[in-house]
Amino acid sequence: MCGIVGYVGPGSTLDVLLGGLKRLEYRGYDSAGISVINQSGGLQTRKKAGKLNVLVEDLAGSPMADAHIGIGHTRWATHGAPTDGNAHPHLGGEHLKLSLIHNGIIENFAELKAELLAAGTKFSSETDSEVAAHLVAREYEKSGDLTQAFRSVVNRLHGAFTLLCIHEDHKDLILAARRNSPLVIGLGDGENFLGSDVAAFVEYTKKAVSVGQDEIVELRAESVSVSTFAGEPVTPKEFTVDWDASSASKGGWPSFMAKEIADQPQAVGDTLMGRLASDGSVKLAEFAGLDQLSEVNRITIVACGTAAYAGEVAKYAIEKWAKIPVSVELAHEFRYRDPIIDAKTLILAISQSGETMDTLMAVRYAKERGAKVLSICNTQGATLARESDATIYTHAGPEVAVASTKAFTAQITAGLLVALSLSWLRKAMPEAELKGLGKELLKLPRQVKKVLDSVGHMRDLGKAFSNAKSILFLGRNVGYPIAMEGALKLKELAYIHAEGFAAGELKHGPIALIEEGQPVIVVVPSQKGEDSLHPKVVSNIQEIKARGAKVIAIAETGDTQVDSVADEVFHIPVTSPLMASVLSVIPLQIFALELASAKGLDVDQPRNLAKSVTVE
Ligand code: M6R
């Protein structure tokens, strides 16, 4: 959701702000705006509803003088429609000399607005954010101390916010604050940056500092000072961004999504790197941050959306290999139902962004009740990583397309590593078997590449089904979360009805949906093992075929039984049944990408969606 960028330094502020907002576009937004302060001309603000190019064209038509300090914002509307007036920045004070941008929701804004209205303040938007601009300006007009005014206001706000504020009287200072919303500092040489995430400034610096909960930043070209809302100084922790600006560009692909699907052999390989020895043994150094791991008697996975489906795969793996009971909880449901948590519960939080508010709140809730938190996260410096006892980073690189692809397969890979590592730690399986699984896992990046090399048929099928009104997905065991993920990709990208079912559930209701020509994609389990569900799913295919369904199956190479019953089959390499989840989702990603592209839809920024859901 909302993208934020701030810059102070000798460079071109307009370039930094507009470039930063461009790279933050993926977060999802519906209006954009900037404010800069010139040495001569004072505060200037420009903001426009619509995509960033509307603002850029407006600036081209009537140029703004460049400056050495400024703030920029892309807004994902919450309070008030996406109009020019509701776009950020918002100005505050009698002479409108203060400019402020906000990401989040100020929950007590109505009460604060009433107070300001009673004092005669005039509002020019319907947003909650404008309240903060007027409050800071009013406090500053009283005290003459901008930092103090800012501090006193942020202490009055409830809810979630990242705020950036500049004032015409202070041509070298950006004030920023964060609570329950992301903010990162970029450290330059004689210049400094602020961003909702490092994408905002990675083109200029790789040195970054993440800002903690309830902290205030005073950013100048030559200095950065961080303190708590209460005024206590904080020594911030620096980190180095491990990807460059080019990895967040399309690199010749027609869309970020297409590029990120193609990135998967590397994303999976990088996530395994250094964690899996060539003899197949697994040891996660990250476990060192978690004492009492051997005493854990229950694991609760909290996540949302695609990350929760990766959690479902991790659950099957942890239970099978490490023999620890696992439940997967949608983070937004979890903390509202008195879940049972104690010091022997390990919370495994999964999030690409590490900023999903529902997941963060679930983690905080569990920590307050004594649980330890292990997270799987793709974003360095993210709030989730800061608040976890240990973090396993998926090294998938920046994921820009709103629909998650490479982060998902990297999350599953990390989940498989967690399961194997726990099994080693607790001696839950014979060493030889564990090594065998580890060696199988080592093959995964090459197998992912093999799948990608053969997806042509799936592309054609995606195009061929572009007029479908509804597509159903079936799977069992780890194929079930993969079926749900396949359906989610179609909903997100192609805006058509799609649903994933556990194939065993079919006869309990969903089979009533099957009629002549209904497309059904079936994720067929591996034929391996005595307990294989393969024969049962083949029967399901026959049952739906008998009722007119058009079946596309995703099955192992050499699965001749499926070849003979399905209308179309896409083959994936043979691997361990749990690891097949990583391979079988790829054709479903391609199918959704091609179907949505054939409909002429924007696959990188689907309607109504934001990449990182930073409000509840
Ligand atoms: O950043 P997170 O992994 O916490 O995001 C969780 C979900 O919002 C996310 O996976 C969402 O479902 C994606 N749009 C799926 O493609």
C-alpha cells in the first residue's frame, strides 16, 4: 500500500522522488504527489489522481524548480476517493508552509478533526492524514520547535502510520515517524533517503537502516538521528541491501510477473544456498537464535494469502519429517479467537514483505503470550524480521508484481528446509533418509528450470481458456494448497471465478458445479509410495470427466494413467511428493499469466490490490 520516499542532499530531488515513486509503484496506488522546498521559492506541491505518469505529464507541462529536499507519495485510497484533493502530500498551518505524507490509518482522526474544526481549521480533503498535517503545523506555530511539535502529535495518534513531514522554515530537515507501518532510511554520502522499502532508494545507496516501532527520525543531508516517541536516543542498526536496482527492473521481459516466474530457479537455489550440504545434511544457522527449540510441542504458522498456502505445504513437511503437530492460521483470524499459545509453541510467520499488518499483529499477540517466533521473510530490514526471534530469509530478490510467484516457491523451499532441519535437530527420522531428502532438495533448482523450459503448452492453454467464466482446481495433500494458489493467481490476475478444492471433498458438494465444458485443473499426486493418493485422484478425474468436465492435469513424467484420462496433461519431473509442490505450481502461474495477458489485463498491478497490505 502507499509508497513513501524522502530525500535531502545536493542531487536532483525531483529525480530521486519520481524515480523512487516509480520503483514503489508495485505496492499498489491510485494517486501520486510530491512536495519540495526550494532555497528561493519555498514549498511547492503537485499531486494528481491516477498513475504516476499523470503527475509526470503535469510536471512536464508546467515544470517545478528542482530542490535539495522533498517528499513523495503514492496513495492507496482508504479515507476518501482517489482524487487530486485527497492525494498526498497534505499541507498544514495557517500559511500552508508544512507538507506531510502518510501511510496507514489514523484511527482517532475523527476526534482530532473535530478538535481542529472547532478551532477554525479549514480542511481541503476527506483524508485522515490531513489531520496530522494541521496538528503538527498548529503545534509548531505555538512552540517554534518543529521536532517537538512532531513528537507531541505522533504521541496523540492511534492506529498505523508512517509520516514524513517538511516545513518551509527548515530547508534541511525531514521528520519521519513510524508505528505499525514500514520505514527504512538510506544512508548516502552527503545525502540521505527515506522509503517505505529499500526499492525507493536502492539506485543511490545500498547502506540502509530500518526504523523501529514508535521511533522518530530527523534526517538531514549530513546526519541522521533516531529517537523513540518518548525522546530517548536510539542507535539504529545498519544493513547492506543485497540486491541492486537492475534486479527490480523487467530486464527485457514483458512484465515483472513474467520475469519473476523465470527467476525461480535462482530464487529457489539462492534460498537453499549455504543451508544444505552436498551430502544432503541440513542445518539452519538461524536456529541458533531460538533456544528451547527441542522443547517445542506445537507449531502455529501464521500468514496471509499466498504465504499461507506456502505455510500449508510447510505443515505437511514438518508433520511428516519432524513429527511436530502444526496448524496453519490466517493471521487475521488467529488473534481474534483466543488461540492456545504458550512458551512451548513456536510461531512460524511467513511473509514476503515482512510488513503485512495482519501477520505482524498475530506475531505480537503470540509473543505477548510467551511464544517464540521464527519467520520466513524475503525483505531485509522488514518489521517482521526485527520482531522475530530468528528469521530465515528467502533470497528470492525483489518481487515487484503484485501476484506472488518466486516468493511463493522460495517460501516453500524455506519451509522444507525448516522441516528437515527440525527433523535433524530432534532426530525424528533416520539420518540416511534425511540425507536422501536433502539430496533431492538440492536437485530442485534444476528441476524448476526444466519445468520452465517446457511451459509452452501451458501458455497455449492459458490463451485458449481466456473466455472461461470459471475454472476449478483440485488437489490432495500438498497438491491442495497448490490448487488454492492456482485459483488465487487466476482471481487476482484474470478477475474470473476460480476455486481450489481438496479433491477428496469433491463428492461432499463441489461436484455439483461440474457441467459440460467446465474447465478443471487437477494437481495429480506422485505415484510414489504405498500411501500415494494417486489412484484416488485418477478416480476423481474420471468422475468429473463423466460429468462433462474438461480436465487439464499436472502430473509426473511417466504418469501414463493420467495421460489416458485427462484432456490435457502437463508433466513435471519426478521428485519427492512434498517437493513436487514447487514444480506443480509453475504451470499454474504460467496459465494465469497467459490467460490474463490474453484478456489484455495488467498482470503486474491488478485492480484493487496492493503488494503489501500494511493496514488491517
Ligand atoms: O507480503 P506477504 O507475503 O505477507 O503478503 C501476503 C499476501 O498479501 C500475498 O501473498 C497476496 O496474497 C499476494 N497478492 C498473492 O499473490
